[in-house]
Amino acid sequence: MHRIKKLTAGILSVLTISSVAVVGSFTAGASGTGAGLAEWALNAYNEGWSYSWGGASPGAVDCSGLIWSYCGGDRMSMLSDAQANGRDWGYVSDGIPNVHGLGLARPGHVGVYIADGMEVDARGDEYGVCYQEIGGWNGWDCWFKLTAVSYPENGWEQFNGDSYYYEDGEYIVNTSRTIDGTTYYFDSQGRSDTTPSDTSSTSSSSSSSSKKSTAKKTTWQKGDDGDEVEKIQNRLAELGFYNGVIDGDFGDATEKAFKAFQKAAGLTVDGIAGSDRDVLYSDDAPVAQSEKKEEKQEDKQEDKQEENTEETTQPAFTSMTTGDFSDEVSKVQGKLADLGYFGLDATGYFGDFTAEAIKSFQLLNGLEATGVVDEATYELLFSENAAGNTVEETTEPATEEATEPATEEVVEEEPVVEEEPVVEETEPATQSAAAAIASPAGPVQIKTSVVPSSNTASKTSDKDYAGDASNVVTKSNKVAENALADSSANVQSSVAAQVKRTANIWIWFVLVALILGIVTFIVLRRDKKSRYQKYASKKKSVRAQLNSKW
């Protein structure tokens, strides 16, 4: 028990000391310089700090916590606090002065102005700490000088390893100055080409609590030099991105090479060597491709884009229906004719006959019989799987009306009377059938009356019924041919051949039916004759028996 108490006391002591140390570290950062705040924020981005609502500890901060973790001050209303204390402020739309570490504000959000149009802010759970150009996602309203931060008025200021010279509260750019007998040149970002040997005359600050930043340099970009730049150049050369002089000077060629590396690695392409140096020095760093390979890949991509463009610019299929007239219709008619669905010459006009042929094709090929050439019908029609019409088409609306009545036959038989059998001539009946084919005047009636008699049974049995049927067929053919010859003169030339073929088929159909009727009649007649003969013979036998008895 005593040991447990001692262990618990030790743990509480450690926690107490840790909390004091943490509080002490926050208290030590209770004020700072503009350049120091800018470096602090830039370092948070390079180290990949996460976003934590209400967080104000290094590594996990929210927007105001990023600033407060460096300099303290008012945590909740930094812009209002600056205005209330008479600090300089203005609208971003009017321009931002050349000052490191200014505060940036919009409703519900704050950030840090770094320099040269760039800012850092802790944006949200999905983004963490971000570094980008002013005027992007945030749309800042105001800039302001933080109450807890001191800003230089005149003299030298160090930021991120570079020297800047302030005059009237802003660092100078694109100019030169002779200071203590030495001439210094300042680029568009305000960086001096030469590091001053004596910075003791650093400008006075607007606050006496000036604190010089001692943050370690974590980023290298265009204009930097030194051993780390030389190391970066060597690694870029190993990976094939850099082929210039290894001189430790981060110039245009080095910046271009580093941007190419960032693009190949899928990193933010800004030309700044910060935390992405971890990828640069790793074994998984990407290797530069040769220019020829890149050109080939670009050509392939262009060809692919052209193919996609061609595919998307192809005209959509247009259905064909009754009333259309085009070369495509003529093409469809020709294909239908090849498959046995269309018996006319291709004209390019989509009429009723073409629609019927399409319906027949659709039915035999498992499609909905619409009579319209849609895309599915068109593709199947010109495919290898298109099924042909194995049964020759024999009907057409016009010829159906002309030939349909001729298919009706009426065979009437008279009551059987014991008189001499009389067989009527069938030639007039066949002439009427032929006339009915040429003109739809009504059904053909073939009347055959047969009256058997016991006195003439032996005579009719000797008659050649097959010969009579042959004569009837021959005469019917002649009459039908004459009728067709007379009617064909009135048929238009474009459909004459089809009408003739259809009429011939119907004629043969009628003739076959006629022959079958005659044969049936003969069979029935002979059957009746046989039964009559048996009856007569039996009757005679009965009479003979009766006579013998009597």
C-alpha cells in the first residue's frame, strides 16, 4: 500500500511539472515579431500540422490557435482588438503592404500573411494547415497588425534565411540601397543579394518587446543558396530532373527541376523545397522520364483525345419510316431483296410495300414488328445473323383484293334420282373461274349434277374421268392466261412483274383446288356406283329367290 501511494505521488509530480513546462512554453511565446510569426506559420505548413477546433498547441491548432500559439494576445477577436488599440489595418482589395506576419481576417476566420502575396491558415479538418496565394479559397476582407506582435519601421529584418530592408514600415523591392558604404540590391520579393555583415542597426520597432525569430530554416526556394541547395541539386540530378551545374544556387534551372519532381511525385507544384524533401530523398522518389517518352505519351494522349472526339461527333442514327426517300432507304431495300423479303427494284422511297417487308423481317428475326427501320433493325439487317425469308412472298395488298374471292368454291349436289346419269360440261365453270381471277366479280361456283340410274350404270363406269379432268385443266389454263393478258395491260409498269407472279400463283392455287374437287367427285361417284351395283345385284338375287319360291 505504501508503494502504491509513492507511485501515485510520483505520477502526479511528473504531470504537474509537465503542465508547468507547457504553460511556460506558451507564456514564452506571448509576444513576437512579424517575421517570426510568418516563419512560425510557414513551419506549421511544412510540418503538416493538423486542424483541431479550439487547439492552440504546436501540431494541432485552429485558425486563431495558429497565431496565439506563437504570440499570445486576444484569442477570440484579433481584428477588433487591433482596431481598438489603434493598430494599422486596411482592406485586402486595396492592397496589402510589404510587411511580414500581418494578420488576415474574414468573418469567422483568421490567417497569417507571409510575404509576396502568400498566406497560411489552419483551414479545417479535411485540409489542416494550408499555404497558398492571396485571393484563393478564403477571400480575405481585411489585413491588420496584431496587438501582440511588433513590426519594423526602418532597418534590416531577417526572414526565412533572407535579409530584407524596411523603410517607413515596409520592406523595399526592385531597388538598391547603399548602407554603411555597401550597396545592396533587392529583388521583386524584397530579398537582398548580399547578407549584411552588421545588422545591429536593425530598425526600431513599433513595440519595445521585439523578439527576433530563431526558428530553424525549413524551406528553400528560388534565390536561396547553401549546402542544402547543393544537396537538393545532386538528388534531382540523380533522379534525372536536373542537368545543370551543382553550385548550391537555387536559380531558375533548379526551380524548374524541383517543380518537375513535385509534379511527378503528385505533390503541390510550387517550386519550394519544404517537407516534400522527405519524398525527394526517399527510395520511392519518382524518376524522370526521357523527353522522347514524354513526347510519345503526349502524342498517345492527343490521339486518344482525337479518337474520343471523333466518336462523340458521329451523327446519331435516324430511323426510317413510311414516306422517307433517301439513299439509305434504297440500301435497305436492296438488302431486303437479297434476303427474300422485297420483290421490287430498289427505288429509295419508303412505301407501304417496304414497310410490310420490314415487318416480315422483324417478325422472322425476333424483333417487334413496327415496320420502322430503327437502329436495332438496321444493325441486324446488315449483320451476318440476319435470317432470310425461306417462304416466297406471294401477296400484296393490291393483288389480295383482286384474287381473294377466287379461292371460294361451292360444290352443290342434286338429290339422287333413278334416271340416266347426266354429267354437265365443266368448261363454262372454269371460264367463270378465270374471269373471277381477272376481275373480282364474285365467287366461282362449280355445279355438278349426277343422277345415277340402274339402266345406265354400266355405261358411266366406262367413262374416262381422268381424261375429262385433264381437258378441264388445259382449258382453264388457256382461259386464265387470256384473262391475265387482258388485265395486265392496266397494271403500272413498276408493279406489273409482281402482280403477274402473284396472279399466276393464285391461278395455280385455284386449278389445284379444282382438280382436287374433280378427283374427289370421281372417287365419290365411283363409290356410289359400286354401292349401287351391289344393291342392284342383291335386289336381283332377292327377286330371283322370290320367283323360285313362287
